[in-house]
Amino acid sequence: MKKSYMIIGVILIILLAFIFFFIGNYNSLVTLSENVDNKYADIEVQLERRADLIPNLVNTVKGYASHEEKVMDDVLKARENLMNAKGVEEQAEANDELTTAIDKLMIVVENYPDLKASTNFINLQDELAGTENRISTARRDYNEVVREYNAKIKKIPTNIIASIGGFDEKDYFEAEEGKTEVPNVSFDE
């Protein structure tokens, strides 16, 4: 009789250890997943801040360079695409498009010394530069937690728990291939 109680006790201890192991790993995955979502929200906040600065920047440039309408329209279109983008991949592409459009706008600005000296433009440019730095930091932080999360859900035995719990791999927020190069802009059209 004593032996059967010991066997039942050992089985219960093993079963409880397995349950606690499962719960601990599951909760760890939930925490990592929430951390990824939080870091993604940080990117969205900075992208929205950047998008909010764009109309002011375009209006300031318009006052000095009204005949550069296509470049300014491209910036506003790229901004709208970013605001309407859904998901990591679509937002990354829209962000790259906006970066390219802003780069072209800054090239136009080089042709207008009065604009470059304008206090309003300088302030907007500083705000935009600060926001670009915050976006870069937010992207780096996001990609780091995605790397940690993706690695965790691929490791044994956590991959089994991730599969049971429906934890899927997350996308990185990456620059589109070729978008990291400085654009070649020509206004000789």
C-alpha cells in the first residue's frame, strides 16, 4: 500500500513539474509577445509624429519653392501611404517611400538659401531630424525584441508550447533592399 502511494506521489510531482514548466514557458512567450507589440507601438508613434511634421514642412517649402510642386506632392502622397499602411511590412515600405520623398525635398531646399535660413524651416528640420533618430531607435529596439521572441519560439521544448499556444513568428521592421542607398535625384525632366 505504501509503495502505491509513493508511485502516485512521484507521478503527481512529475505532473505538477510539467504543468509548472508549461505555464512558465507559456507566460514567458506571452510577455515576449506583448513586448514586441509594445515596441511596435513605439514605432507607430514616431512614424505618426513624423507624418504630422510633413505638412508643415511642405507648406514652409511651398512658400519659397512653389514651382517644385511634384516633389511636394510626392512627399504628401508618401505621407498618406504611411498613414494608411497596415502591418509591419507595409509600414516599413511606406516609411522607406517617405524617406526617399523627404530626401528629394531636402535636395530642392538646397536651391533656396532664404528657405534654409528661415527659422521656421530650421525648427521643422530639427524636429524632423530628432524624430528620424527616435524612429531609428524604435526600429532597433523593436527588431531586438522580435529577434528574442522569434528565437524563443524556435527553441526546443518552447517551440512545442509556442505551437500549441498559437505563437507565430513576428516580422522585422526592415528597410527595403536598395532603400538604404542615397537616392539619385534629377530635376531635368
